[in-house]
Amino acid sequence: MKKSFIPLTLAFSITALAATEAGRKPNIVVIIADDLGYADLGMQGSATIPTPHIDSIARNGVRFTDAYASAPVCAPSRAGLLTGRHQQRFGFEFNSIADKDMPPGVAFGLPLGEKTLAGHLKSSGYATGLVGKWHLGDTKELHPLGRGFDEFYGFLEGASRYLPAGRPFPPGADPGTGEKEQRIMRGRTPIVEEEYLTDAFGREAVTFIDRHHAGPFFLYLAFNAPHVPLQATENYLRRFAGQKFAKERQRHYAAMISAMDDNIGRVLEALRRHGLEDDTLVFFASDNGGTPGKGGNAPLRGYKQDVWEGGIRVPFCLQWKNRLPAGRVERNLVSLLDITPTALAAAGVAPGEKSRFDGADLIPLLAGESQTAPHDALFWRYGTKECALRAGDWKAVRNRTPDWQLYNLAADIGEETDLAAAQPEKFEQLRRRFSQWSSTMSRPLWIKKALMDEKPSDIPGKKTKNAAAK
């Protein structure tokens, strides 16, 4: 059975060591979309929304068919991605809650005891920058500049409007609810952004590369597109003028993805302009599944906030030109938890004895140095009402239902036929394995009561030690 932790005295792959022995550590670019539907990219089969630049990452590298976020919502997923660890290990199980409901002495955010990918790379001589959405804490201590990033341009909250204040909304746009004003920051200083926000993020990402092209650098480009509010500009909306949509806001959704793709193209072009394609490992993924009425998750069941496949299985691809094979389609189970250990292995960075990952270094598999699957099982816990385990083709899941269910995803990717009664031994095996894993996690630092059966103590596990700072 695979151990829960991967020791971080990493057995670096031959490919990764070759990069460092050549005298140049690779640059790392991690690009994250927000609430992107599983089927809403060309590489995923979409004929509605052209995404040539994102598709090029898959064409020049590897596309993963069975890739998963570690949570069905934004903030916990990003906490896992940037640490390489199950976010339940350190109590970051849920999205934020109202300040009045937070436990005494705890602030929403990534606990200070956790080191981010940026922190590891900064300690190894990388210039580190975050452009886009943070959503991992907004106190002084929890700010990106205190969590390993040298530079920050973006917003701290979970969502932002895309159009500057005072800009009229095109027909069909969503004016938003809590996003009446932008709260954009450069470093710790609030600024006024006059450009469409997705374009501004592309601009800032390119200028970061221009400043640090001598390398090595780490760029975390965390788009909020296509998260609500659905707002696009006329130049992007015109691309879909001839298409019919059930609702006009779906045209905005498509235009927002197209805008994001354009700006990813700007980033890839900047790498080419500086001759950095062969020296840069580029990741692209969504933080969780698409949302109802907007994101296309077919043929998967469910949406964001579900632990059905539609909430957690995500588009994921990467490229490292002339280091990893081009055009490969990888069907092994992988997780966004794998991004941090893979990036550190590529950079030749050993994070130390005290750091342990739940993610795996993907380079040995992708470079043909190993045939061992990165994971034999993946786990999800989002309160007591949403829990799941996938092992091979089998998945045990409880998604806000009284009972657990069992599915074989190879035969039933849409999770339509519950096999719990027909396969009782397999069902009980997976249930026991989930319980064993859950017992090694920590109790949440804060609670989403709607996702709990009764009370916080219903969640097994140890008391969380690393509290976020007020």
C-alpha cells in the first residue's frame, strides 16, 4: 500500500538532475483557472470555446485524463496545491466563513507552519511572483509577501469584478454581488486598475518574466476567470457573436475563457521571446470543477462543491519542452498536490527532513524513468457530508446523501449505477481505507456547518496544531 506521505529527501529523477547539472535551474510557471468546466477547452473536446494556447501546452507536453483537485472549492484546493499536502492535515478543510463565526484566535488563511512552493523556491535563489487571486488569508502575516512571494499583483479575496468601477456592463453581464468594487493590490498597496482584469493579469505576468528572464524564476499566475461575476468585454464577446447560447451570461462565460487563453498565449510568447521554452516547466490546471449553468463538465456528474467527478476531476496539462515527451496522454491518477513536489524535483530543491508531501514527483513517470503509478488511491474530505476515495477504477463516495455509494468509473464515468450492494467486499474495503486515512488528518480550523452531520467532533482526526494568525 502506498504510504500517505512522500519523504522530501526526494530521490530526484535523472531528468531533473540533468537540468541542474547543466548549470541552469528551470523556471517554473504554474497557471490556474478558477471554476473551469472539465469539457470547456479544446484539448478536452470543446467545439464551442477555442483555446489554442492552453491546448498548445498539452500538445507540447502531457495531458492528464484522470487529474484531480484536492477539494471541490477554491481556497482548500489552492492550499493543497501550494503546499503539496492534504489541506486537511493542517485544518484548511473549508472555504472562508463569516468573521463572526470564526473560532477565537483563528483567522482564515494558510497556517503559518506550512511552507509554500514559493517559499521553498525563494530559499533556493528563485525570484518568486504571484499574479492574480490569493484566497489564502488577508492579514499582514498571511499576505503573499509573507508566504514566499517577492512580488504580488492581484487580490486577496475569493472573487473580484473584472471591469473597473464606473465601466458600463455589456448586455448579459453579471454585475456581481459582493464584488461591487475591485480591491487590487501591488504588493501591500491598493491601486486602481483601468484594464479588464484578465488582460491586466496577462500584462503583469509578462512584465514579471521580462524582469526576471535571466532566471531562475517562479511565476504563480492564478486567474479568477471564469469564476463569477460573469463579465467580459465587447472585443471578447464578438468572438461568439454567431453562436447561440441558452442564456446571454453563457456568452460571457465563453468570452472569459477566451480572454484567459489569450493571456496565457502572451505568457508563452514571452517565454519564447526570451528563449526560455526549453528552460521552463509550465503547468496548467483548474482549481476545481465548473459551476451549474455555466461550466461544461460532461460526461462527469456534478459541479463545483460536489465530490462527484464534476466537482473534483479537472483539466490538467504540463510542458517542459525537450525534457519531457510531447503529445503524451497520461491516464494514471494524478493530483494537483503533485505540482509542488514535481516543481521542486525539477528545480533540484530538497525541502528538508521536516517537510513531507502527499503529492508525488511526476517527472520519473513522464520521463520514462519509472513505470510506477504516482498514486494508487486519492482521498477527499469536505466535512462529514462530502467524502470520497478513488482507488484504481473504483470510487466510494458520499455526496450529501445519507449513505455511501460505490461506482466503477471505467464502466460508469457518469456515476449513475451504485454498485455498493452488488460489490459489498469492495465497498467495505474502500470505506475502511477512507476511515483509516481520515483518522490521520486534523480537525478543521473552522467549520462550514452545512457540510457537517452534527458537530465538529464528528470529524475524526487529531486537533490542529498550526493555527492561522490574527
